[in-house]
Amino acid sequence: MSVEKQRLTDPGWKKWGPYVSDRQWATVREDYSEDSNTWEAVTYDMARSYAYRWGEDGIGGISDEGQHICFALAMWNKQDPFLKERLFGLTGPRGNHGEDVKELYYYLDSSPSHSYMKMLYKYPQKAFPYDQLYAENDRRSREEPEYELMDTGIFDTGAYFDIFLEYAKAGPTDILIKISVANRNKEGAAISLLPTIWFRNTWSWGEDGYKPNMEADGSNAIHLHHQKTGAYYLYCNGNCDLLFCENETNQKRFQAKRGIQPIAKDGINDFIVNKKRTTLNKSKSGTKAAAHYNLTVGAGQTTTIQLRLSKEALDFPFHDFDAVFWQRMNENEEFYSDLQRGVMSQEDRRIQRQAYAGMLWSKQFYYYDVEQWMKGDPNKPAPRHRAWGRNHDWSHLNNADIISMPDKWEYPWYAAWDLAFHCIPLAYLDAGFAKNQLLLLTKEWYMHPNGQFPAYEWNLGDVNPPVHAWATWRVYEIDKNMNGGKGDLIFLESCYHKLLLNFTWWVNRKDQDGNNIFQGGFLGLDNIGVFDRSAPLPGGGHLEQSDGTSWMAMYCLNLLRISLELAAHNHVYADMATKFFEHFVYIAKAMNSFGEKDAGLWDEQDQFFYDVLKKPDGSELKLRVRSMVGLIPLFAVEVIDHSLFEQIPEFVQRLEWFLKHKSSYSSIISEWSDTLTDSKHLLSLIRSDKLVAILQKVLDETEFLSDYGVRALSKFHEKDPFVIHMEGNSFSVSYLPAESDSSMFGGNSNWRGPIWFPLNYLLIESLQRYHYYYGEALKVEYPSGSQKFMTLDEVAEELSRRLLKIFRTDENGNRPVNGASEILQKDPYFRDYILFYEYFHGDSGRGVGASHQTGWTGLVAKLLHPRH
């Protein structure tokens, strides 16, 4: 066992990690406005002067697991109007396609225990183009692409710094910090580096009056005192000045009070940039401090500074600095060398390594006590609207944990279904962390008493697809395979009991007519549909959702499979396996034909599944939008080995009774009784004829199939948009390969065409499962119309190859993810750094949306592993 794997058995090694958010401003938690205008409650401009209530942000920041002490990098290029202390971007209303970070940074490496980490931030030497980014994005319409930092030309002449930030732990509470500044310009350039340490403000709100303190300990060290963490020391090597202020809101700035300038959060900024002499604590103490390194870096040169944050008082803090770094880097290489065994090419190993780095860097301390947030703090006015406003029915929710985030800038809050996808690749890195993340959402202080999982902080009660059971089973399987066939039954059973509550919530809340057809609502598919599915429909009525119903069928099969695994060890669970088998059959029957004259959600003419609009007068209308909504039925598939049945005779007896006495139901599902082999049984929503029919569209390059994966919406709608007229209004859906022109859900760059990793991954996995049953007996045309036929496993491999093509270099040395940018494609200081976007252009593979959504796009790392 490698040294790094051994560390994962010791929780102490993860006490410190990259747990500081990339953005805390403009989040729901920090919104204390009367109009719930979260985007304006705390803006980017306010953030440097405003003490946060619920968390902290910074560039490349680390903190302890309770976020009492934080460390991050600040800098100044001598041109900007303020220090660069946090990443800049546009809020939802300012961006022409929603919120968007306007910076260039890369997470390059991390071990699972964070014993070694590395990131890169690219900092222009000219004034950062804040106003230009605001003005151009304000000018652009939804029909135009987003205006990015690269588009300003700020990097074109090489006048920028590559700033590498590295951490290496000498021990669980002893962290070495290396900051390397590489000048890519043809002439020397000056820069101020300000590695900054501070306490999260817990004392200004009236709940806890204890105020920690830090003070200078000589000319190159800072001594920190906090009752929760004990003493720490920050040692700073080389020539620097120690500057101190307070992590407090600058009341004078926001309330225009006259008088003495308070010592506040922006004190160091005002001292360095504005040359104000009264904004620092002369006593060399406070709750925020920075070591100011005033550097000039020669043309093409690199300058490095060293720091050390340690719980121990050290006489010679830098004597073993290089040796510790070398050791941790080698241990990290050993860990990944073992993990990547079977990943063949050097390029694929680099892609996978950076994907994993993004996932590990995207952990964040997330703190949100809804009851306290609703009441307001004793030292602040109570927000009057909270009692009936956002999240008012989630007062039980009290989160203060390290959680895997979708993207610590654009989505610095967890999302239930995102997290489920994150846990699949995370299970290869650190199965314990992946399992704990899945268990976390089932805890009483997360899960609603009615059984619902929290969606995300903008609307905790929104409805995400129920993929938690799927992720639970897959993480269990991965962990079991990596542990020589020994599964963690305690984890599986613990999750299972809470999943039963969530399943019941779904059944009781989302089956409006009691016919096993589910509504669901939003379900994560923002702009893919005709209507906002979380809002009342025009003219009333409700949607019978193909995806909502399919997700529930998949949920049944996931819980069935978990029940069988548990029943093999404890036969008490056999009855539960029977329950989910029968519930699945009822859903399958309803989805294919829930009335004597009705074909359910299946359209015989188009050979596809559609949502059905049920009008108040009882009439129905199929919404003939060829989208992922119609592909999700493929995900409800399970193959059960007959050998497992032999271990659970009670389950087999009940099945035999059901198949004999409920033949009208059993005949609608798959080829259960028409097994190709005695060793396997197939459960799926559709028979092979419908499977082939759907795949004909999925694998058609004029419809769903792109060179880079499966589109979210068929290209068929590019020339033939779907249009519906209701209540005097027209609603339409047309294919858009990247940015959406719809304002639904904030108008984010999504859903009407781009390629999206989570559903592509589920499709690939489902095809592999179908192949496990059919084998060589079922082949489909790939691509459609080519007269070339492949097994479903071969098709799955081809879809994986297309997805990986997004990141791999092509015959010209270009990566499709980088789009048309010549610098990103060819410049040696850019071309090997990879961003893992939220979605990808349906025709070109260019990255679209959030640029660091390694969470679910991190599934690319799983695709590169030998199959488990």
C-alpha cells in the first residue's frame, strides 16, 4: 500500500485542505437584503470591504476543516485599482448568459489527503480589464457568445505572470507553501505578493463573542491564537513586511459615516494601493494579516517565495523545506502511478490527472444554518421577509461540513444530484470520502423530515433527479472491486434506509394522478423543455414527464439491486426487493400504456418517448421535442445474475407468483421471461425493438450524435423547431449547440443542444448493461445510415471515445475544448492546461458554461479507467 493510501486511513491528514470557496459574495447565505436580490446584496466590489457571515473566499485558499483559520494568495500588479484577493466574474443579471467567472486559473494536482497540491493563476501585468468585461457583456444579447477574459487580448503579448501556488504537508498540521512567479513577458515586471492569513469572522453576529487574535512574532513570523484550533505559526522566508488589519466590515465605506477610518477587512488593500497609513493596526496584531513581498521579476525569469503554517513553534522552519516538498511530490506520483495502471497514453494520464485535481480542489467548507439565517443575527436587524421567503420550510437544515462542490466559483454550494455524479470518480481516489459524501445528504440535518434531499441553496425544495441510489450502488461496487470483493455493507445499509424515505417522498409527492406516471418538475433540465417545469403551466394542467417517470423506474431498479445485495446477507431484505420489483413493473406498464386507448408516453409514430401535457379539460397533448427527456428511459435497466437468485429463495418464489398471476404486467417489461441465457435476467422499461428504435435517433449524426458525444437536444430541431400556441402565446424549442437564447433559469448557457457529461455517462453505462444481457445477439447500426453494425458494448466504447475527443489533441495538435483560441491551442504556456466545463458545444466540442465544473465533467476520469 502506498504512503498516500495509508494516509487516507488517518482523518488528521485531511484536517487542512482547499476548503476556502472561490466565491462567497452573491450567494444566498450572504443575502440579507429586503428584496432577496442575492446578486446585489454583496457584490464583487463590496466583497473586499464586507465581512462575510457564512464562509470565506480567496485564490487558491486553504483552511482547517471548521474554517476557523484561512490562508490564500493576494497580489497586485501595480496597475489595478485594488488588490487581486478573489476571482472576478459577472453575476447572473450582468452576464448575457448568466453568471460567469472572468479569470484564467487551473487546478493542476492534488493528492486525496491534500498532502500535496498545485494550482496556476494567470495574472495580467496590465490593468485587469474589469470595465471592459462589464461593458461588453452588458452590450451583448443572448444571441451572442459570452465575452471572456481571453477575448480582451490581455494575454496576447505575453505580458502576464504565471503564478504557481503549491502546498506540501510535513504533517497533518504542518503545511509548507511555495509561490512561484514566472514572468512570461519580454521585459521585467514588478508585482506585490501578499500571502494572507485570517480568521473567519464568528464574533460580529451576537452568537459567539470570542474574538481570536494574531500578532507578529519577530519580523518574519505571525503567531495565531484561536480557542477552537489552538496556536499556529505562519513563517515567512525572505524579505517581507508583515501587515495587520481586522476581518471586519468597513462601516464607513457602506454607511458614509464621517470620522476616523476603521481598521477593517480592506485595510491592507487601502494601505498598499491607496497609500493610506491609518488603515493598518500599528500594534502588529489583528484578525487578518499579510506578508508583503515587493518583487521585480526579470524577463522570462521565475521568483519563488516560501512560507510555512505550523502548529509547532519551529526554530528553523525552512531547513527541510525542499526535502519535504520532494518527498510529498514523489509520494503523490507513486499514488497516481498505481491508480492509473491501465490508462495507456501519457496524454490520457495527464487529462485524468487534471480532472482529478479539479475534483479534489473543489471541496469546500459549507456553512448554512437556515433557522439562524431566517431569524437574523442578534447584532443585526432581522430580515422581515424570511419567514415566508426562500427556503423558509427548510428550517431544520444546518450544514457545516466539507462538501464536494460543482464549481467553487459559479456553483459554490452543493447540489444533490451533482454530488451523486462527483462520487463516482471520487470513489477511485478516496472511497471513504465518496461514501461519506453520500451519507452526509441522508443525515437528519440535511434531509427534510418528509424525505426530500436538499437541492441547492437557491431553492432547497427544488426537485433534482433521484440519482442518489444509483450513486450509492456504484460507489459500493467500485469500492468492493478495489477491495478484492469485500463490500462495505454498513455503508450500503445506512444509505438504503434513508433512501427508502426519499423514495416514499417521491411516490407521495410526484405522482399526481396516482397512475405511476411522475411529474417531477425542474429535474435539472433547465431550458430543454417548452415550459419552465417548476412553474405553473400556461392554461393550467400538468406534465406527465418522460424523464420524471424514467428516473423513478431507475430508482426502483437501483433499490431493487441494493435490496438483493443486502438480502444475500440478511434475508429480511428479500421482501423489499419484491416491493421494488413490483413497483418497477407498474411504472413500466404505465409508461408504455397506462390506459386502454392510450400508449402512455411512447409515441408509436415517431418511435420516441415524449412528455404529455394533461389539460384541465382532460385532453392530452404530446410535446414532440426530441430531447434527452426521451432518452432517459434507457437508463432504467438492470441485469441480475441468476446465481444471486439462488441465494434468496423467498424473492424467487414471489417473482414466480407475480409472473404467473400478473401476466398483463410482466409482459410489458423487457425480455424477463424470454431470457437468452439461464444465467441472466433483464429488467428494463423497454423491449429490444424500442431500444433499437430510440438508438436509431441517438446514433444519427443529423440528430443526437455529435463528433463529441450525444447532444441534449436533437439537431433535427435546428431546421424544424417545435412550436406550440397556448393562451395567446407561442412557445418554441429549437436546437442551439451552445449558449441558450432562453431566459428560463437565468438564461445560463445550457440545455438546448450542448453535450453534457452526466447523461452521456449514464447512457454509456446503460448500453454496457444492456450488452451484458444481449451480447452478440443484438447489434445496431453505428452511425445510423452507415450500414455498419456494432454490439452495444462497442457503441458504448465509441461514445466514450467521442467524449474523450473533447480533451485530446487532434491531428493538428488542437483540443476541441479550447475552441478557436490560437493562444489556448498553440502557446506552450497554455496548451497543456485543461479546463473542464459544464457543457460542450454540440457541433465543435468547445467548452461552454462554468469553466471549472470538474464535478460532473470529472466523469471523464472514470471513462479513462479500466472498467469496474
